[in-house]
Amino acid sequence: MCLEGVPGKADTLLGIERFYPIFLAENAGIMIARPETGLTQPWRLHRVLDLPFVHRVRAVSAGGISFMVAATICGGKSSQEDWSQPGAVYVSVVPEDAGKPWHLQPVVTGLYQNHGLIVQEIEGTRYVFVGCRNGLLRLRVPEGTQDTWQAETILDQPVSDLSFFDLDGDGLLELVTIEPFHGDRLVVYRSDKGAWKPVFSAELAFGHVVWAGMLLGQPGVLAGSRRGREELAWHFSSHGDLNLKERFEIDSGIEPTQIDVMHERGRELIVSANHKPGEVALYELRAGGAIP
């Protein structure tokens, strides 16, 4: 379900195992992956925590401490459409020795249909952002193990997934969301005196992935739909503003579920987990090629 590198630990990956479709995740948990010898040698998986319905995991470091942050999509299910039992966000310090006990503690409870979980640094402070039916929550990452995780709500409406980037080059981050849960809208927000104001929206169909950043020198947003054309598309503006009405289809008929982007000189690489064909696909974009 997820793979996440631990900051400062090139030989350590966190991940989620046994989260099966559709929401058959009573036996889900957190695993850690490390190579047996060198980084290019086989990696060994070791389950470190049982956490039913864990759906997202992230790693973040602050004050010299590495934390694991994990979110459960619900607390339990009697059927696929049962959302009556809320999930939560949990944290644990990542032990220096992976064989030592992990101490999992809930920091936010009562969350329904949690889907998005990202780490973002804003003005020198690291935050964990959580998208759920309750809204968009922001948790400040503490500097020490005895400090509390402070949470506040920055959007009141349901949010599925999210990303941050300075899309118009004014030095301030824009917020990009999919709304509501598995939603039909891609929304761009601009910060206005501490409040987030919507400035652009586009249609999606069962929106499931969003990434904001630069592709071939052009700022924009990658967004994926698991219904309709089941596509991964690039939304941008050739005028450098926030009216992202121009779009380029990367691929269709794929139902993208997760993506990542890697930048290399003269080209961009997009890795996409595509549900419909059951594949992990690598898309290459080169300067002067497909994206205007």
C-alpha cells in the first residue's frame, strides 16, 4: 500500500502490508525493509507493528528524531460501504535498532475516510497534513519525544488527497486538493491572510492521486482518476498563473492509484501504480517532447 524512506537512513524503508482490496485490511500492519548486505542486494521484510486498516505511512525527522506517522482509513468494517467506525493518526519513534519495540500512540482520533497524508515544511516548520471527511488537518511535528503533536483544522470540508507547490512563482505555496473522499474535483487554493481561498477547480472522476510541482520547467499538477477515462493528466497554465485550464493526458485506461516523480537532466520520470492493468508503469518525458 505504501513505501516510505526514513530520512537519514538510506538502508531503511517503511511500508504497509496486507491491506487487500476492497478494504479487507483487518490484518494490515507496518513492515520495515532493509538489505541483507549492500543496497543492491536482496532486501528482507520484517513486520514491526500490527495496525488494522492502516492505509498511509510517512516518516519525518525533527530535532534529530525520526518519527513514523501512520493513519488508519477506518476503525473496522462490516461491509465495504460501512464507514461508521473512525480511524486515527498514530506516531512512533523509529528505533535505531529495528528489532527493539516500537511504541505506537494515537495523536488524533475520530477521523472518518482518511485518505491523504503528507509531510510538508512551511517557513522552516515541518507539518503532517491529514485529509479526511472531517476536513484538512495540520499537525506540527514536535522537536522532542516528550512534546505533544498539536493539531488544527485548516479546511472544514472533506478532503481526500493533497499537495503543495508554488504554482505561480510568487514565493508562496499553493494548496492542491482532491475533494471530497475519492472525489470529483481538483481544487487549487491560495493563502489569503492566513485563510485558504479556492482559485481554480477542474473535474475528476474518482480522483485518487495528486502531485504538484515542476515538469520540464513548467509548474502544474498531476492528477489521476479511477473512473471515466481512468487517466493520469497534467494540468498547467502556459501563462504562469493559477488558471490551470490547459491539460495533457499522460495515459488513460489505467486507474492510477499512486504516483511519484523523479527529475533528471533533460527528462522527467513518472512512476505510476496502475490498478486496471495491474502494473507499475514508468513514463518518460523529455524536453521538447510531449508537454508544451
